[in-house]
Amino acid sequence: MQQNFHAECNKMLQKVSGGCRVYDTTLVLADGTCYKGIGFGRKAPTLEQLLASGFAQMPLGEIVFNTTMGAYHEIITDPSYAGQSIVMTASQVGNYGVDPDWNEMLGEHPFCTALILRDLYEGPVPNGRRTLGDACVEWNICGLTDVDTRAITLHIRSFGSQYAVAVGAKELSESDIARIVAWIARCPSMLERDFISGCSVVEPVVFSPIVEQKARFLLWDFGTKHSIVKELLARGIEVTIVPANRQIRDFLTGTGSYDALFLSNGPGDPASLDTIVHQLQGVLDSLPILGICLGHQLAARALGGTTEKMLYGHHGPNHPVRDLHTQNVYVTAQNHGYCVDAATLPDSSTLWLVNDNDQSVEGFYDAERKVMTVQFHPEAAPGPWEARKLFDVFIDFALEQSLPAAAMEANDASKK
């Protein structure tokens, strides 16, 4: 009986893994540091294939670490990770499978380039779901497991985010590593690359609210998360999503009218998006402007502020954010490698939210220019949820010009 049980378990594991863990892989960072692992998902290129190819065809990405214990599906499918390789610090990832209902991207596939894990779970998953390994095959994501993710995380914290590429090899000589590092050095920087075009919708898309409609928002899509759209729809907002490469003024001068322009999250360096910033400057004061993450950074730049690259960014589910008006602290999900320089915001702007760990800007509003934005993700799925009430603050600001403290007091009073 025991032998039959073990035989059935082995059959199950063979079926689940789908043969996706079959080759030795080495992760090589831009500074020459190497980490060994076992490949799954898309197979990493050999050294010869890598050196003969351009960067766009290879699993090259800026390496960042995420401290979330779960939510791996939502993290992988977040378009803001375009061009990045994600190191998950959790000890095991994949144990509850994946489900397309959890997708954060609006398109068909994620945009991250690699997924690095300490331990890929390969056992059975609930009915109707797929294993993470099989999903990475379908998504064409290069995965590595059995990697010392603690060592990588400490390295990133010490030396900062940098490019990394996966190579299908168990051993690499010093000469091999030097050739790979030289290949990485020839690749364009994150500032020089366009990640937005591939993440944005191709044509305008309209989503109707699931409750009585109270307003219409125009959402400029730089790689928006599905959860942002869902939070707006649940509050009676009709959402029209428009492509990043279209002139935003064209949508604001037609027959339709909108109550606010919403700037989505998205990947890349905001300093590379001056064309977007110039367009925003052309519509400031014409309607309220709201934003999350990259949208927050772009709004700040449109007002004359600047952004700067962080050493390793904020990527995780438990970042404390303090409301400077109420002194309340939110536990927030975050995913950004750039931040707004508070000293460069105009006098008309009010610093509203700050990170309690490093005092970086997490939100501001400008009552005079009708702008309100946050750096973190109040829509976070599957959580934390406590900052979701900020969507009500956004809407009150857009429709009634209510400032955060007043809007929060009204929102809290309505729930008593």
C-alpha cells in the first residue's frame, strides 16, 4: 500500500513539473557576481547563443527583490516589472498555483524577464489552477530555482539594482564571465529603453462601473494594473483606458467629457518620458489629475519636480506610509525604483504622505493645480487593503476638490 502511494505521488510530481526543471543555469550580474541555480520555464540561452544575440531576445533584466510572502502571481503579472528580473525572498514560491483571474496585466502575458526563487514548489495544486512552472513555460519567462536568494538580496542592498542575465551553464570560467559582463555593458541602460509601448493598450477601451455611475475618468495607460481599474469601477467610475502613445489632448477636446485624468503605474525611468510630461503640462489646470506610482512621478515632473533613482527601490507588501495630516500610518504594497525629490516640488504642492522607513515621498497634492498622487499601491491585490480608502479620497478630490484630511474624515464618518 505504501509503495503504491509513493508511486502515485511520483507520477503526480512528474505530471505537475512538466519537465520544466531540467538544466543547470547561472545568473550573471553586471558586476560579474554569479549565482547558480536550476532552470525552469523558458530555457536560458547558452553562452554562445547569448553572445551572438541582441539584448531584446535574451532574459536580461534589472534585478530587484520582492519581500512578499505570497501574491507571486500578481507580482509576476504586474506590468511595472517590464524589463526586470524578480528575486522572491520567500522560502518557497508556487504552492497554491496560478489562476488567470489573478492577472494584473490587461494583455495576454507578463513583461518581466526572469523569476529567481529559493525553492519552486512542484507538488499538486487546487483543481482548475496550473503550476507556476507550467505557467512560466507558457509566459516565456526564464526561471531559476535552488538559488541562494538571501545572498542575492544582500548583494542588491549593498550594491544596488543592476542588470543580470541567465545563462544555461553549470560552470563558467573567469573568461566566460568577463565576456558576459562585456555583453551586458553594451546593452542600453534602463533610461534608454522603451518599456511603455509594449505594456499599454493598443486602442481605447471603456469599462463600465458595477454600481451606479457617478463620474467618468480617462486613464492614461503606461502599464496599468487590473486592480486599479477594478477599484474605480467598484466606486461608480466609468473608466476609459487610452494608449500611452496617443496624444492625450485628443481625448480631452472631443465630444466626450471626463471628470479626471488618471495616470497609471508602469515600468521604467520617468526621466525617459519627457514627451508624456510635456503633454501633461499642456493639460494641467484643465481637469483634475490623479496618479499612482509612475503616474505620481510623471505628475511631479509635469509640475516642475524631479525624480531620482533609488539604490534598490521599494518592492514588498509591508512598507509603512505616514499621513502627515492625521499621523496615521498605512501598511502598503510598493513596487518602484524611483522616487520624487520633495525639495523640487513647487510651493503650491503639499507633501501629504511619506515613507516611515526612509522619509521618501509617498504622496502629494496640489489644490491650485488640481493634482493628487500616491507613490505606493492602494489597490494592492490580494492586499493589504487598508489604503484602498484612498480611492475615495481621489474621487472626492476630483469631483468636489475635497482635500485629504476632510475627505478622510467624511469617509470615516459615513461608516459609523
